[in-house]
Amino acid sequence: MRPVKFVEVSNLRVTYLGRTRPSLEVEELAIDEGESVLVLGKSGSGKSTLVNVLNGVIPHMISARVEGEIRVFGKDPRKTPVHEMSHLVGTLLQDPEAQIFHHIVRDELAFAPENYCFPRVEILSRVNEASKIVGVTHLMERETSTLSGGELQRVVLGSVLTLKPKSLILDEPTSNIDPDGTAEILSLLRSFKEGGISMIIVEHKLERVLPYVDRVILVEDGRVTLNVTREELPKEMERLMRAGVEVPEVRRTVSKRNATGRAILKGKVKVSSGRKVLVDTEIEVREREIVALMGKNGAGKTTLLKAIMGILDNRYQVVAHLTMMDKEISKMPYYVRGRFISYLPQSFDVMFVKRTVEDEIKFSSDDPEQLIRLFSLDKVRKDDPLTLSFGQRRRVALASILGRRQRLALLDEPTSGQDWFHRRSLGEELQKMRENGVSFLVVTHDSRFVDRFCDRVMVMREGKIIYSGSPEQVFESRLVMPPVEYEGRK
Ligand SMILES: Nc1ncnc2c1ncn2[C@@H]1O[C@H](COP(=O)(O)OP(=O)(O)OP(=O)(O)O)[C@@H](O)[C@H]1O
Ligand SMILES: Nc1ncnc2c1ncn2[C@@H]1O[C@H](COP(=O)(O)OP(=O)(O)OP(=O)(O)O)[C@@H](O)[C@H]1O
């Protein structure tokens, strides 16, 4: 008998409900048991569609017509109940928030094994083991709604691991994770691989993940256009670059500023929740400056942005003394601050108010066409923002923020889940807007983006900004890991 493969697909065709054209067409694809495969491709190319067909999310949770043959460990995910599939394939979705069902972390982790009615001791030991693997033992009693983005991503991965699945599908597993955490996740990939777990990884950070995979697949415009072993990849680099995939590239000279302008935002912020102090820091952003706010998961970056914006709920106590262009803003309600500060939250789907991309962007901009072009949204302009790929959705949200042209924009992880092509266009756009007098405070873990486009970096640790300097200085200081190609450049 032929051994059962991890994945066998032929003549697959996926057409989302409400669309006439298929979003994915794959003639043949096979992945052996134990193999690990990296899926590359530009935003909107069909990567998530591919993995969601394999784990059954499509069509069980997202409606689409799925034609052709699909076998995952010999089973057709369309005909296999989700709870049976989840023993075969554990999935970490791109948007961790979509995968959280419980208020308390411990319950979230226990959820799957409880559903399978494992004995009590077994549940406990699985929960303990998984929480250790992903490093969340200190968060077990916390409310999931108070976790930082990176903490949330770890919890979701932990809950996937409690079922000890035969294979893993990881859609951007490191997108919200700080550089140290990314290294930890990557070493997890190594141990999964050694443990014989088959894996499909969707990830834009090609060179970081490459050591842990056997094969690389490129998806372009809904088709698999390249399927090569890791060893064969180097000769395809040109090709990948043309497809908009991030490959290590030589440094280009970009216009950076030594911002000496006057402060646009300045002051002190303290945020606590009960007795726990989450943020206690001074901050300054100058006129015409792109500042990156970096630091480990849970350092307090998002909390600081929310405090500046005035949108923390009553679980938090805020004491702030903040001026914007010498005007005290700390007592102003958020909608007044919104006149001169714009804000892109980490989870942005709640922002959408219109039914088409076009209307959404028109709603807040006087030059929607330019933004639609800039963020390559032309093909999806008539679509409902909520039906887009993750990267596309984030770009719609960004376009609607940037259309408003406030003096200061607070962007929480605008680059996560974006291919390099789109991160670069965003960087270039921010630099253009900076010339027109806008300042940016950008929370990000993306050191390549920072290296290329940011004027200054502030590093946050345990609620305090402990360092401020140029990207070069910060990388030298080793407070933040430099981009991979940085070493070779000096
Ligand atoms: N109500 C609360 N009670 C206790 N701790 C809280 C509460 N709300 C937030 N925290 C903690 O405050 C810390 C700061 O969270 P924040 O979201 O600002 O982090 P971050 O720096 O943006 O992280 P990430 O890079 O993961 O997005 C986190 O450890 C978070 O778990
Ligand atoms: N629920 C849906 N309904 C309709 N169309 C969808 C839906 N989800 C995705 N699409 C469309 O299918 C195409 C492929 O999307 P997919 O999410 O697979 O891309 P992706 O390569 O994962 O992108 P990203 O890197 O931005 O996450 C896109 O054009 C998208 O607009």
C-alpha cells in the first residue's frame, strides 16, 4: 500500500460566495508526511485560501465552492467534521483574535481537550505542557481581552498544541511577535519538525523561516507557480522578487531625517490597572518625524498609543500630562483628539463602516483614487472590506487613516501580515506624508522596515521608554535585533 500523504490535491478550484472568478486553482499539489513547506506570495495571492481549504475552515466556516480532489492524511476536509480534522491539522490563523473564544486564558487552553472529554488529569497535563511550550504560564488567570497582540498569538498557538495534532498550519506565526519571541517560535518550528510534525507555514520573513522547511511554494494570482526544494530556491530569487516576495536586498539610500524640529507631542503618561502599573513614561514626538516604538510583547506599546488617543476603558486608570503643539490634550475626549491625531488599532476590522472598499476610503479622504492605487486596492474596490485577505484589509484600514491627514498618526503594527512590496510602499508613503508635515508614531517589530524608513526608534521596556536613537544606534545597542542583512553590510 502507498503511504498516506499529508496533502494530496488535484484540480482544486475555490470560488468564494459572491465571486464569479475562482480565487484559487491548483492542478496538482502533494506534500509528504513529515515534510514542512513554506508558502510564499504577495498579499491577496491566495495563500490563506489554500491553507483554509486544507484545514476545512473553507467551506465549514467560510462559504465558498470547493471543487476537485482534496486529501489530508487521506481524508476529505469537506466531508470530515471540524473536530475530527483538528486532530489531524492544528491551525494558527493569521488574525489571532478570530480564534479566541474564552474570557480567561486557562479556559481558552482547556477548551479543545475539554471538548474531546479527555479525563481531567489529561486535560490539566496537556494545558500545562502547551502553556510551557509557548511561554504563557504567567498569563493563565488573565482575561484574554487584556492580552497584548503577541501574548494573544502565543495563547492561540498553545491552544492548538493541546490537541497534539499530526500537522500544523501556521499562517504568519510571528506577525505580532517581538524579535526575541520570533526566535523562540522559530526554535519551536525546529522542534516540531524534529518531532515529525508535518507543517505548512505562510510567512513573509523568508530568510528567517527557510532553515526549518524542506520545500517552498509560490502562489501568484491564485495559482501555484513555483514548487521547489529549499536547495533549489537560491536560483529562483529573481523570480520571487518579481512576484513581490521579500528577499534580502542591498541597502538603498533613503531620506532619513535627524529630526530637530519642535515637539508635536510631548509629556508624561501613566497607566495602571488595579495595582499593576502598565505604562509610566515620558514621550516626545517631533514635527515631521517617523518614530518607531519597539520593544517586547507586553512592554506597553499599544497601551501607550491608546492612552495618547484617550480610548482606554474604565478598567484602566490614566494619569497623563500631554501637550500637542503646546496645547494640553489630556483632558480632551477621544473624538476631539481625533481631529488632529489619527489611530490605526492593532485589530482594525471594527473600523469598517462601509460596504465597499471604495466607499470606505472615500468616506475619509479627498483623494481616494491616489490611495486606492497606492495600496493596490483597485482590483477589490467594489468588494466588502470584510471579505478581503488580511493584508488587503489592513491596507484598506491604513488608506482610510492616512486619508484624513491629521498632524500625527499613531499606527499599531501597520506592517504585520504585509509582504515587503507593500511594506515598502507604505514606508515610502509615510516619508512623503512626512514631507507634507505629518508625524508618525509606529508600533512595530519589523526591523527591516525601521531600518529603511524610520528616523528614530524608541525602545520600550516594562512600561517605560528606556532608549531613543537612530535605527543604527538601536541595532548597535542590541536592544533590538537588526534585520538579517544588516550584519553583512558593515
Ligand atoms: N487589565 C489588565 N490587567 C493586567 N495586565 C494588563 C491589563 N491590560 C493589559 N495588561 C498587560 O499590559 C502589558 C502591556 O500591553 P500592551 O498591549 O500595551 O503591550 P504591547 O507592548 O503593545 O505588546 P505587543 O507587542 O505584544 O502588541 C501586557 O503584558 C498586558 O498583558
Ligand atoms: N471570505 C472571502 N470572500 C470573498 N473573497 C475572499 C474571501 N477571502 C479572501 N477572498 C479573496 O481571495 C483572494 C485571496 O485571498 P487570500 O486571503 O487567500 O490571500 P493571501 O495570499 O492569504 O493574502 P494576505 O497575505 O494579504 O493574507 C483575495 O483576492 C481576496 O479578496
